[in-house]
Amino acid sequence: MPANWQKKLHQKAKYANLQAMHKQFSHYIKDRIEISDEDLKTVFSFFRPLKVKKSEFLVSPGKINSKIYFVISGCLRIFFLNENGNEATRLFAFENQFVTALVSFVTASESLEFVQAVEETEVLSINKGDFYHLLDIIPQWEKLYRHYLEYAYVTNTNRLMSFITSDALERYQELLNKNPIVVKRLSNKMIASYLNISPETLSRLKSKA
């Protein structure tokens, strides 16, 4: 096949993939806010598609995080290293979820967390300057941002409460009930780091649940 035809086919496939991403993102946005088609096109113009390899890092400690990601496919996780040097996972973000190292993003301070792909992942990304510009020019975008912030607050508060008030088995059962996709798609090591237990303990809990 001539090189120019290969290039055209590649460009066509790339365009079709981007259109599919925008359609998926559009459904997410319109489920949460009312927005005109013109404003939606403006939003899309600031987001960039990105393919992330399994185990690749988007954010690392010591670096200032200046981007927010919307997951199209795959999974990102946010984790940090505890006092023993073990991984402690704070959040898994699957399809149709925003994710960022939020403290670093908001405060422009060095991140204390990692953001890593645990599967082959496709995202739409936007930098902080463009994100805040959207807040200025599209009033409804602020409502979407508020929705994300409220969700992040509730999620983190519920996790903190579960560690204080529930034992390991109760936390695992709650995970099965509220977020079974984690158990279906991720490894025992990842799940254990999310529940703050050892993989061996998780294996025992699975036999009891």
C-alpha cells in the first residue's frame, strides 16, 4: 500500500477514535450539566487524547501536578508509600471518571502521590491553565467541577470512616457491594493495597465473603 494511503488511513482511524472519545465524554458531561453544543465544542478543544501504557506514571511525588484526566478506557490509580515503604492505594478511577492528584493540582505544591495506569488506558487530559479558563468562560463548567470536588470529598471521607469503624472483612464486603469492578478487574495485590491489608489476608477474606 502506498505510503500516502497508509497515512490517510491512519489519520482517518485517529479522527474516528477522537470522535468516539468526544461522544463518550459528551454523555458524561450532559448527564451532569446543561450545556450548549457550542460550549461543548469549546470544552473539547482544550482536552487532548493520551494513551497510557500499563504501569506508566502520570504523576510522581516531588513533581507539581498540573493536569486533570478523564478516563475513556482502562484504569488509573492514586497511591502513596506509607511509613514502611509499602504502597497504599487511595483511589481507583475507571471509565468515565475524572482523576488527578488534587492537592498538588489545587495548591501547585509538589505531589505526595503517584498517579499510575494499572491497565492500558486512554484518557482525555487538560492542563490547569486551560481548565481554569473554562471555568471563566463557561459558567456551567464550574457546576461540573463542583460535582467532581463534592464526589472526591465524599469518597475520601467515606474511606476514612471505613478504616476507623470497620474491620478488614467489613471493608472487603463493602467494596464488593459498592465497587465490585475493582475485585473483577484488578489483582489481589492492588486490592490489598486499597484495603490496607496483606494479599494473604485478602485471600482469607475472599474465602469468607
